[in-house]
Amino acid sequence: MTMRFCWPFLVGVLCAATPSLTAGAVEREEPDIDMYAHISGKCTRLKIAGSDFGCKAVAYFHGQQGRAHFTIVLDDPKDDSHIISFSGETGRREQDNVYELQVDRMLLNSKERPKVDGLPVPLVESSTGTCRQMGIIATRQVSSITCAATARDGRKYELQFESDGEPVTLRRIRQSSLTEEKANAKKAEQLECRRKAHLAKVLPRDWTAFVIRCLADDDQKPATAEQR
């Protein structure tokens, strides 16, 4: 089964709904996801609290503060928002091609969960377990992922995933500051004014004055919905 999923939505769910440490909390923290990877393949085993499921997609997320997630989108005909994540802060690589993540919580998402900014906020379950990845994401080659975790109430979560051999799709997410965003916006305005000067065939001696007037006109325009 080829797994396909709307990755901007999945990234948005994990970034915009990063949960606090309190189980069941719906408060949102500032997102800190700086990298995610989509691994193509199939789940040969996915068992949640005694129930078997297929999966649509498997991804690895890493946060700036060091927390990592192995996230699985379930193939659940009754719930298209059914997503779970094995999450932990302690990862190690004892061998070149083996990565282990100590799981300390499960993140559980479903259509029944409350939403923040239109995205469901996962339920947090304190858990213990391990995820073991064969292969290296940085080289875009992962062969398998195995996870097993037990929640505090005794519910068990198990994953056995096998790659289809396709290279990992790796994306790095750069978090920009408000100052950087303003600087980039100003640079874009300057480039646009230079383009207008070129189209208007402004003489070189009048170029600077034209651009200054153009930028002043832009500053006086009311902000658009996107700029707000």
C-alpha cells in the first residue's frame, strides 16, 4: 500500500498544537519543530490498545529543544484525524545505522479532540517504551522502524514499519524571528519598487528619488489581511 498524506496538514497539527506536559491539556505552546521526514513504506503491524490498524503515513519529527516524534497516520475509515505519535527527548545512536528513542509519552489525536486555530490538539499520555530505527534519516535511507510503548493506565502501542526502499523525504523548517520577517518584507518592497522603476524607464539620475517615493507610498497603504 502506497502511503499518501497531506504533509502541510500533518506538520501543522504537530507544530500548532504542541501540547504541554499535563495530560489532556489543550493549551498551545510556541511551535519548535525544525525538521520532519516522511518515510515511504508499509506498517506490517500497528496495534493500539488491543486493536489492529493499517497506516497511511509514517514520519519523524524533531524539535529545536531536542524532543523527537515518530508519528503515524492511521488508516481508520471512521476517523480521518486519527494520528498517534511516539514521543521522547532522549535519543541515542550506539551503532552507525541504529537510532533509539526512549519514549516518555504518547500523543493521541482524533476527530473528538478539541481544536486550537482549527487544528486538533493531541491528548498526552505518560508512557514508557522505545522506538528503534534502522538506517539514517540524514542520508535519506531508513529500512525499518519498530516502536513499543505502554501508557500509565496499561494500554499498549506497537508499531512495526518496513520501508519500501524509496529515499526519505527530508524537510527542514526554519523558524524566523519577527525582525527577520520585517527585514525580508522591506527587501521585497525595495525589489518591487526597482522593478517598477525599470518598467517606467526611469533615468539613472532619477532612480533613487523614484524608489524612495515608491517605498513611501507603500508605507502609507493600509495593511492587507496577510500583513496583519
